[in-house]
Amino acid sequence: MPAEVLEKAQQELVDWRGHGMSLMEMSHRSDEFLSVRAEAEQDLRDLMGISDDYHVLFLQGGASTQFASVPLNLLDDSQCAYYLNSGQWSKKAIAEARRFGRVQVLAETRACAPEASSWSLGDVNDAAYVHYTPNETIDGVEYDYVPQTGDVPLVADFSSSILSHPIDVSRYGLIYAGAQKNIGPAGLCVVIVRKDLLERCSDKVPAMLNYSIHAKNDSLYNTPPTFSIYLAGLVFKWLKEKGGVEAMAKVNADKAARLYAAIDNSDFYTSPVHVAHRSRMNVPFILPSPELDASFLQGAEQAGLMNLAGHRSVGGMRASIYNAVSPASVDALIDFMQQFAHQHGEG
Ligand code: PMP
């Protein structure tokens, strides 16, 4: 979270804008909260250039719930869902979709994204959608292209790269993103869905997972996570003040370039990811021996550099340099990495 956003929330926490109570204490149907929600939606539309052809939904259950909601709403018995498997999160999305219908994997890769020329939908006529994960958070793999799927809707899990660079929303049928990276606190998930796709949502889909029901109710079918939506709205305002997604993309590209250069210019650290598909948000790197991991992490924490352990499923290190991580913090990490390498043998 950007420090400025946390400070603003702190100022408004107990007495929201002179109303004598916290926003958390207000009804989710109050005019105050309705205006917060509407403004958050409009700011997100402005930031991402989302047209009226799309609904913007603020839902609960994290991105993992969308692994089920997508096939439940968009896939029927006569169709097949096609997935690109480029890492740990797409693998989970695939496993969940298989509970609900026919799924086929078009390409499977690790440590890189599938090359655009290595797969195609061919002439299938049963495709409900094609799903991919543009940025694999755990593996640090990012696609350098948007998959071409013709008339078949493209569905993307943008959890770890939404708002970090411009996205041409019109190329997608549905975009979803858990909030806890570039949007706001955990507990909220944003879904951007093309309106015509809602015709597919059957009445059999449970109400809380049903896009059509949430869209008809402006994401107020039940009590939404009001405080998370408010905080997301503050993050959207912060992003606008910073020059929007285009400005953020430049800062992010620069942060990532400096960190990858520090890794590549060293004999000590290695990047496990194919150069063309290195994520600008999640930068995994490996030390010469796993025995050094604990002391690296301890030293980093002492230097105020937190959360650098790689995901428990892959080990190594991973620096997640989301929008709220400043260039100065990335420089502090690079300094620490160079010092550590020097102390442990790099000449
Ligand atoms: N997809 C991606 C790309 C993610 O990074 C994550 C979480 N790190 C998830 C899905 C799962 O999100 P959640 O924990 O909000 O369910």
C-alpha cells in the first residue's frame, strides 16, 4: 500500500469526512458508501480505459474464487475451456476449472511463457473461452504478448500486474484481479466482464458467484467489503495523482531493469526466468547455495527489506516490486544484495 494512502485512511479512520463515524460503521446502502463505491469504479474505469461495454464488479473471495466463478458462469456442458499453463497460478486455475467442465491445456511451460507461435486454438468450434495468467506471481514469468483468440473470449488473471502498465481492456472478455498487490487490501477482487458474456450465466450458479446477479446489483447483492473498496478507491486516486498507469509503467520498467541488471551483472545471483518473459512485478533470484538463504533473509530484514523469501513451493528469493514499492526501496535492495555478495565470496 502507498504510505500516502495509509496516512489518508488513518486521518479518516474514526471520523470519515466530518460524518462523526467511521466509514466502516456506515450502512453499505448509505449515500456515503454508495458514492465511495461509484467513485472507485469511475476512477478505475478512467485509469484502465474501461468502456461501457464492460461491468466492473467489486467481489469477495480473492482471485481463487474466480478460478471457480469463471467456468461456472462461462462454460456449459457442450463446450470446452482452453487454458495456457505457464506457472503455479495458472495450474491452480486449471485444477479448479476441471471440477466444473471440460478443460484443455493449449500449452504448458515453466520459467517462461509459451511462445505465441507454439500454440493455437486451431479450428475448434467448442471453445467457451481461453484463460491465461499474464503475470505468474510465484514463478516471476510475464507474457510479452496478448494471446490471439479470434472471437473466443480471452479471460485473464491479472492479480499481480493490474494497474502496473496499460492494458487494452477491449481485447479481453473478462479480467479478474485479487486486490492485495496493486489495488488495495486483501479481501477484495475486481472483475471486469464484457456485458454480452453475462447472457451465459445460468440461474444454477450460486448467487454469490454469479456475475449476472452481482452486475444487476452494482456489487451490492450482499454486504460488500466496504472498507476494502474505500481503500482501493484511495489507491486509484493516488495512481491518478502519480500520472496514471502510463507513468507507473515507466517507473516499474525502470525499477525492474535495475534489479535484473544487478542480478545479471553479478556472478553470485542468478535469475531462473527466460529473459524475454521476466516479470516486471515479481523478480525471483537464486543464491549460489540454499545454505545462504537464511542469512540473506536475516540480513535483509535487519536492513528493513522484508518479504524476500521465494514462495514456499519454489524456494530461493523473490522481490515483489509492486506499484507501491518506491525506486529508492529497489535501490536499497540492490545495495544490500551487492554487499551480501561481496561478504560471501563475490570478488
Ligand atoms: N492468481 C495470482 C496471479 C496470484 O498472484 C494470486 C495470489 N497471490 C492468486 C491468483 C490467488 O489470490 P487469492 O489469494 O486472492 O485468492
